Amino acid sequence: MSKVFEVGKLSVKVVEAPESSSPPKPLLISTPTEAGEYPVVVFFHGFCLTNSCYSAILQHVASHGYIAVAPQLYSLTDDLISNLFSANEEIESAFAVLNWLSQGLQSSLPNNVQANLLKLAIAGHSRGGRAAFYIALHNGQTSVKFSLLMGIDPVAGGSKENQLKPPILTYKPSSFDIGGIPVLVVGSGLGEQQKNFLFPACAPKDVNHKEFYNESQAPRFHMVATEYGHMDMLDDKIPTLVAKLASCACKNGKEKEPMRKFVGGIMVAFLEAYLKDERGDLKAIIADPSIAPVELNPVEYDEK
């Protein structure tokens, strides 16, 4: 198994951005504690979920030498209904967090840790993945520029006819013009399936990872964990009732740990390849997908 799927060598500390740094939204920051300069990954949570649901994968990423910033884009108690059919508020919040980084992030980190915003990635899960793609398509609205994009089982709405507003998918191949930024799309094989007749699929056909990859331009990569579901990369302990209910609505694989290892590891491999020009792990996974802790099919890419 590639080393990226195991916890890295660096110890990690999770901190909240202090009020003195004026964060636009509550933030959880997973950072290495060892002195050094580290690239930054901003990760957007999925619908009905909290930023703390992703603690395991974000600490995994941080242990390999990255600062992972996870904003809570909206309140699950006050803002949930207003965000049900429109993504405008979470998009505005995501832009605000990105524009805060250059002024506020450094003061939130340990004294011996430096954030390198010249090596910045954006990522997200579910609707958060959609938010990341939306921002990439409107990169001119941010004060910082990012170098790569990762969508973890991104979802654009309930169906092709019922996309979230503002709509993002065009159903035209390679229509996402994001200036040649490398794109990783991770999918779940069970995401298209209903858990039971009470709940719709959590990552429905025509608005899920397949279409996001289809509309991305090279360099692009697509890997699907065939035996795992839309929420299987979350922590075992979900902190809020709303998030627990959302997690229970999706069809799941047998256990979450392999999926968490895969998601954290493939994010690290992609970051290493395109932020540090160290492509050995990504190439190894493409050449032999069996080294991943989950079954992958398909594994496809286009680097032209």
C-alpha cells in the first residue's frame, strides 16, 4: 500500500480561528506542529453536515505536510431551510473565507508554522464539492489564486432538471473552463443507489461525480470507490442530530475506515503531484489501483 494512505510523519494540532483574526465563518484548522512552511487546502463541507465531520481525513492530510482549513459555511439550526434549494449563501461564505486567508490565516497558526498561500488548493464534499467547482469557475472573485481543485463525490442537486441555484452543470463535455487547473474527482459507487424507498439517492445520476468529471478539462482524474457510499468518508462520531440524520439517509459500505484512508490518501497524492511536483504516488495508484485500501473502478485520467 502506498504511504499516502497511512498517517503521515508530522504531528497535527486542530485549532479554531480566533475572533481577533475576524474570520467570516467559524473555522477548524488542522495544522502540522513542526516548524516549517506548508501549502494550504480549503475544504468545504456537504449539505446538512459540519466541518468537524471530516476531522479524520483533514488531519490525515495535515500529517503529510499541509494546512487544512475547514469553514462552517452555514448554521444547521438557523440557515438550513434557506439553503435547501439555493446555494447562494454557502457560495458567498466560501468566497468570504478565501478572501480572508491572506489577512487572517497566519495569526491562527502556531508561531513556528507558516502558510504558503502561493500553493493553495480548494476541495469539498457533496454540495461542498459543487461549491469548490463554482468558485474555480469564478476564480477572479477571490483575492487568492489556487493551484488545484478536488471534488469528493460532488453533487449539483436532486436531478438534471432540479439543479441547485445557481446551476453549474452544462451537460457539455469539457465545458468547465478553469484555466488549466488540475482536477481530481472522487466518486462513490453506492451514491446513486437509494438506501430504501423513504430516501432518494444521495448522489443522483446526472448530477454526481460522473458529470463533474465529464465537464472538467485536462488535466483531470476520476476515481470511484465501487463498494462505498456518499457519506462513508465521514468520521464515525457525527456531532449533531441533523448531520447524523443526513448520514443515515445514504446507502453505505461495510465500514468507513478504508474509505477515509482512501480519500485522505488520494488527496495527499494529488497535492504532492501538483503542488510539490512529486508524482510517484499518484502514478503508482493509477498504474495499480489495487494498492488503494478500497476497490477502484473506474480509474481514468486525461493529462493532455
